[in-house]
Amino acid sequence: MYTYKLTLLSPLFYRSRQDSGASGATVTDSWIGDLAICFAINKAIGITHIPFKYTSNKPEYEDIKDIPLITSIAVPYEEPKRTRLYDVATNFMSEGYPNMPAIENSARTSMKNWLKRQGIEPGTEYTFVIAVRDNYVPPEKFTIRLGNMQETLALCEKQPGNAKSLTVNLFTLKHVFGHELVKGLEFELLERPAQQYVLAHGVDATNWLSLVAPYM
């Protein structure tokens, strides 16, 4: 198992949390998902070719097991600074294509969809661990792409020592590794921010490794 520091080199925007507001708002949560990091590392380094495909079913992310590494959730060292709040306006009639018959029949243009968007400032530092199999050794330093449209650049650097306590994704343990019941896994706090992310904070690293075997 290897410990890494992740540093944002540009702002991180991801629609990971819905917030209140008359027009709706999408706020980037302070954590970065293990599924996102695994696929980002694989794409950046070119470890395994995972063909892109469409599916009519919701993904179970079983492709993760084709990659010889698995990660924990990346959590910030301290509460991150957030970007300013941006307004995003969408109007399919003008940005997609003009539907003149619809405009003529209604005598009005379609309503704009106003959204508020807030991300994480560059320079924010996170920590996460990588467990590997098949004797794979990850690079000491590399960059990955994250966030909406993969517009965020992040630097990952190997750190000395091993983490004792982790934040892990119970969705990954169940749907990727097949643990229907995560027995004996103690945690300090459980958080359910998304369907594919059920976060268990304060998990003992040794217990997590036993559940992701043969990764070590």
C-alpha cells in the first residue's frame, strides 16, 4: 500500500452535491471519489485498455478490477477553500438548435435554466492510498484529470509512511468486490452523498486491505 498526496493545479468542479436555492445549485464536495481516481490514473498512465461502451443498465464499475490498483477516497488535509459562486445559464433553444415552430406557436422563447456552480480552489491538498496487485509499482509522481469534462489537472506525489485511518467507499466493496455484508468493518462516520458513493470515514487501513485482497 502506498500513500499519496494529491494537489489541485486548477479549480475542481464536480456536481457532487445539490444545494438549496430558488434556481438550484451544484456544489463540489470536499472529497474525491475512489472510482474517479482509479479511472483517472489508468487513463493518465495507460496501464490497462478499458474500451468505452454504452449500457442500458446503471454501471457497477466492475471494470475497476481490470486495473492493478485500487484507491481509497481522497480527503483534504484541512477544509478546502472554495471558488466564487458562478451562474450557469442554459437554453436549449439557442445553445442546441432553434426550434422556430415551437417559438412561433408559443410566441415566446424557452426559459433559461439558471444554475449556480461552486468548486474547490487550486492548491488544495488531499491524501489517499493506493493498494496494488500483480507486483505493480505506481510512479512516484504523475498528473491526472478530474472533474466535469476532465477539466481539472491534479498532481499526485508519493509520500513516506503508511496511513492508519482511511475514508473508503462501501459501494466499491459491495458492487466491485462482492461483499454483500461488510462484516467487522468499523468506522467513525457514514455518509451517503451519491448512489455510487457510500463513504465510511475512519476505517482501519488493515481492515480495508483485507476486503480488497488480492490488492495489498
